[in-house]
Amino acid sequence: MTKGYLALVLHAHLPYVRHPEYEDFLEEDWLYEAITETYIPLLNVFEGLINDGIDFRITMSITPTLAAMLADELLQNRYIKHLDNLIELSYKEIERTKWDQPLNELAHMYNYTFIESRIAFVERYRRNLLNGFKKIQDAGKLEIITCGATHGFLPLMEVNRKAVEAQIKIATAEYEKHFGRRPNGIWLPECGYNPGDDQVLKDAGIKFFITDTHGILHGSPRPKYGIFAPVYCKSGVAAFGRDIESGKAVWSAEEGYPGDFVYRDFYRDIGFDLNFEYVKPYISPDGIRINTGIKYHKITGNTDYKELYNRRAALDKAAEHAGNFMFNRGQQIEHLYNFLEKKPIIVSPYDAELFGHWWYEGPEWLNFLLRKIACDQDAIKLTTPFEYLKENPKNQVSTPSLSSWGYKGYAEVWLSGCNDWMYRHLHKAADRMVELAQSYPTAEGILHRALNQAGRELLLAQSSDWGFIMKMGTMVEYAVKRFKDHIGRFTKLYDQIRSNSIDESYLRDLEWKDNLFADLDYRVYK
Amino acid sequence: MPPKKKVGKSSLKKKVVSSKKKAALSLKPSRKRVTLKRKSGKVASITPLKEGLKDIQEKKEQVEEASQKVFEPPYNYNDNKIVLMVRDPYWLYTYWEINENKIIEIKRELGEKFFDASLVLRIYDTSDWTFFDIKVGAHVGNWYINVGRPNTSYCVDIGYLTSDGIFMCSARSNVVTTPRDSMSEIIDEEWMIPDWEMMYALSGGFGFGKSSMEVKELFKKMQFPSSWLFSGSPVKKESKRPFWLVANCELIVYGATEPTASVTVMGEKIKLRPDGTFSFRFLLPDGNYEIPIEAIRDDGGERRNITPIINRKTK
């Protein structure tokens, strides 16, 4: 008998990184790695479940910037080039490791995985992975939700409500373009909710969003069921709270599954380990060693000595961890069911890129978990927030509290000594964008193009990723440059528009570089 | 990246030319710079007259360099405004700009008193308009304010406070509300339960019998990584690496024969390079290895065999 619901939510996001002005650009690898290690493996899991007739439900946010990159022809072609390079390296590895049987098996594993990725990417999904995700959604198993257009952190954008509206409106329009219908839900960037933002969601036709635990828990009036039932905001949009217990099982550095010693170690990569001349064609062309994705060791322990990875043992562990996760959710649900006298819903969101990229066995863990839930028990019912609302339409009205899922739970990650200087410029640019949209309500031709491009530059500057990187302290230079580039481009366009002197070739250059959201209409800022 | 000095307009051009190296450095994250397929509009606008080819080339480079230069946002926009933002239940952040005209206006108003007046932030609790002041320096443009009170609405003025207590406001901010850091005091009767503490503890997921206060403390300590691919990973490497050493052996086998010959290494046919050379690289674990290499002339008429024997041991 069903005693409660489990909604797994994967948040897939990458900032828009695409540099046609360079032949080769290091930061584009983020996308290529995520495709090989996370997105294709997840699609394989979903397809496998469907082929085996196993029912499941899962929710995934695919952010508009990620969707735009997955649908971009230049990046698609570059991915294939990247993958071909990797396949070549994996063949060399098979050859090189001939005399070391266990290592040789791993080399074969990577070779096989990469070749399969190529077939999936080119043939099955015709170079656009969105086709794959759409198919799973259309089959009724996956609920794809949207996110802020460029993952802008909304609570710190609040002083200009039109900027918030634009992030949401553009996101839903992009979603419709890619997936052929309107989104039911949204993953607020960084889970950042500010009371009142729900009205903007409502206006865009969005029916639910997810907040961090304390967003719901500190909502007003007090939420009777805590985070184990959604609440309706005054606007009528539903808010679901993140469950901490199931979060810790996967996220936590100490107690989480991904830290298990038999799992693959992320840091020992042949890009760093092998002879320089040998790996040279597969690392950065200027000779900087980087991760290739071929890694032969397991975490082993808190030691520098790393033993060889054993795939079978790792998969056994992933199955064991899936069983453990299911057992604990069963216990949790049983307990909550008795206490609340109602079927609870447990919402468990994770970064999608955690699965496969960081936690190499993550997709297999998910595979085991979804199969076990379908076959081995009947207390937990998998659901999506939207499906839950259809079955349970009566919920308490309460206004969630301002919150995020960043460190300490509020805005500090994106507002501290290293990145607070951005907001003066972000707010000014947003004000100017609104001013432009109101000054030129019916622009045509080159003016229309310049206004649209100004919108794109503003949106790109608003990505929460730049501030996040500055806070984390790695790759800061790139984030600072990106932020300044977009603010600079916006400012230049603004000045040109205002002085009636639009430089067509400059504009064309920007349209070529920052080409996302082709259908954007600047009037969204009016 | 350290903030760059402001460069006057007249020196800008010079700066661009001379900082070629710096500009290249600032592009470090990228791999390889290729010639831009499209050039900025400025390139087209250069119409060299009677200039040597070399000069044109140089000019072109300068302009390209300029289009590559990182834009430095201005220190401020000469606006007269102040913006207030929420960092968490206890802290606010504000930034402001005071327009020159506004300063002149205030100077006129205050007369002599202006010169010993201090620039202050006046923070109001908007429920009763009680306030407190923070003195700030004239060259500061932003400030973190410790209000220490969750679920309270604030706004802030930036202005001049004279020694005899006259406050001249230059700009007033938006109103913001700090979030709660605990359960709401408001309870909807229709949605009552007997044990709120239990609900709170359960939602916190920290077992039972914990008070909301304890859970609150735990919330503060939680370090959930944020949402990004390279975000604080749960399998983060120890920052301090102890002394370490890794050593492995690889063996390179190489050779050459007639380009048309067929060659096998350990019984497997291999592909020769067009010039008849070949090479292999093997990982060499401890053990004894024989590597029979055989070349056969294309007509099958002649054979050559070489078999290197290797013994690797590790102490």
C-alpha cells in the first residue's frame, strides 16, 4: 500500500560558454564532459527502463542556457571532434595497457563507452540531446522543468522587477520552442526564492517551484506538514521544499554515497598521470595538463595511494547504496505517515552533473534505485511535483521565506566581498534595458536587432555562475572577464542606440558570438 | 584580477598599444588564439592613405587588440541613488552614488555646516521609522549593515549629518525585508497540529526530540554545495597533500622495414607508417616479456625476426 511519494529532481545546468572566435576553448569542455559523463548516461538509464517496461517518474530541470548549447550546431560539431579525439586516445590506451589485464579491461570500458556515446549522439539523437529528453518526457516518465533564462539569482535582481519577469518569460518561451509545450514547473536558479516572485511565475503559466527546506519551513503561516506537503503561495503557485535527509545521503562529503572507497576517483586522470609527450595531443594545446576523462583508480581511502578501479565491485556498491536509499526512504515515509496522518511527499533535488561527472556510478545508482522502487516494494510511489498536485489538489496557503540552496541558505554566496561589485552594474544595465524598451516600443531593422542583442548581453551578465565562480576562487579570471565583457557589450550597445549611431559590423559580431535565444524580443522588458 | 587603474581618455590609445602582452595574458583561460573570422567595425573604418604596408598591418593589430580589451565598468554612473539588498536574516548590503549636482545642492542648503558634516547611512525600521546611523567615508560606495533582526523591513538613506544633528538626505533606498530564521509566529487555525516542534525537527531530518533551536543551529552549519558542475563537490579532495611519489615504466618498441612489408608484433599484424617505420608504447608491469617482431617482404619471399626480451622488477 502506498504510504508516501518520492519526487527525484535533477537540476541540469551549465552557463552559456561558446567561443566561435577561438578554434579551441578550454571552458567549452565543461559541456563536452557533461554530455559524455552525465547527459548521455542518464538518457541511457531512462531508455533502458522504458525498454524493460519499468514505470518510473523523475523531474529534471534543463536550464535555457544548457538547452541553447545542446541545440547549437557549432557546439554539436565541436563535441564530436572532442569525442573523436577521446576515442583515439582510448584506442592507444588499449594498446599501451596490453600487459596489464585489469588496466586493459578499464581501457576497453572507456573505449566502449566513448564509442557508444558517439553512436547515441550522432545517430540516436541526431546531435541534439534535447530530442532524447523530449522523447522521455513525451513518454510520460520525465517531467522537464525550466529555470531562469540565464540562471540569474532572482533575489538579488529584485530591485528591477522587469528583469525578473524577463528571466522567467524568456525561459518559458525557450522551453516551448525546444519541448513543444509550456513548462509546468521551474527550478528557481540556485533555489533562490523571494516572496512575490511566485506572481511572476503565475503570470508565465508556471504551476510549481522548489525551495530549499527552510523556505517552506519558515513560511508564514506555519506549514502544517513541514516540507512533506507543498504549500500554495497567495498567487496559487505551489512550492515544494527540499528534503534534507535524502539530500545528505548523496550530497554530504562525510556520509554521502559518492565518497565510498570503491567508487572511481575523480582526481586521478591520465591527463595528469601519464608521460607528457604521450598525452600531449589530448590535453590543452598550450601544454597545460587537463582531465581527459580516463581515470583508472578508485577512491581507495584518505590516502594518496590509489588502487585500481574495479568496475564490478563499484556497481555492486551502487546497487547496495540504491537499496539503502530506498530502505531509508521507506522508513522515513512510514514514520511520517504515522505522524502526519497523511501521505508525505519527499522531494530530493540534486545537481544532475553530480551523477556521472563527479560520481561516476551515479547514473547506475539511479538505474538500480528506479528499478528497485518499481519491483521490490510498494510503500513509496514515485511522482513528479505536478503529478502530485493533480492527485492532491488541497494544500495549505502559506508564503515561503526568502531562501536559496547556497552555503548558509540565503544570498551570501552571490553577495560578498569578492562579487558584490557586480550588482551596481547589473542593476544599472537592467534599468537601462527597461528604459530602452520603453523608449523604442516599435523598433525595426537594425535598431530592433541592437535592442535584442542588448537584452542578450544583459541576460548573459546576469548568470549567477560568474558570481559563484568568483566566490569559489577557481577560474575566477574567466568569470570576471565574462561578466565585464557582457556588461561592456551592453553598455556599448546602449550608447550606440542612444546616440543613434549603431555600428552594424560590431552588432553583427556580437550576434555571432553571443547568439543564444534567437527569438528573444526586447519588448519583454517593456 | 586586480582592479585596473582608471586610464584617461587621451592615454587610452597608447595604453592599448603598449599593453599587447598584458592583453594576451588576460586571455589565459583560452587555449589558442586564432585569427578572428570577423573583425570589429573599427577595422573597416580604417582607410589608410599613402601608408606603408607595414603601417597598415600595425594599425590593424592595434585595433584588434582594442576590440579584445576587457571592458572596465565605471566606478559609478553619476546617478543619485542608493540600493538596499538582503544578504541573510541578519545582514543587509547597500551601494550608492551621490550625484555632483546633489552635492552642490546640499552644500548650498547647509552652507558652512557642510564642511564638518559626515556622510552617513541612516537605516530605518519601516514599521516605526526608528533608525540608526553608520558613518561612512566619502570614498566608500557600499556597505554591509548588520541589522541582526530577521523578518523586519528596512530602508536606508544616504546623506550628510552636521555636527549639530541636521540630516540632509541625498537619496532613499528601496524597502527590503529580512527573512525569518525560524518558524513563523502566525498559525492558520484550519491547519493546526499539536506538535510543531516535532514537525520542525522531522522536516529538518535530524532525528527526533530536537528543539527548533538546535535544528536552526544545524541549518547554519550546513554546507550544501551550490548548483554547478564544478561546485563544491561532495568528494572534494583534501586541500593538503602529503608528500608522495608515483613511478611506472613504459616500454617503447620502435623499428623500420620496407614500407611495403607486412609486420607482426607478438603475432598481431600492425600498420606501418608510410616511410616503413613503426613504434609502440606499452605499460610495463613487473614480469618477463618476449616481444617477437617479424617482417615479411611483400612477395612473401623473405623474413626477418627480432625478439627483444625484457625483465622488469621493482624493489
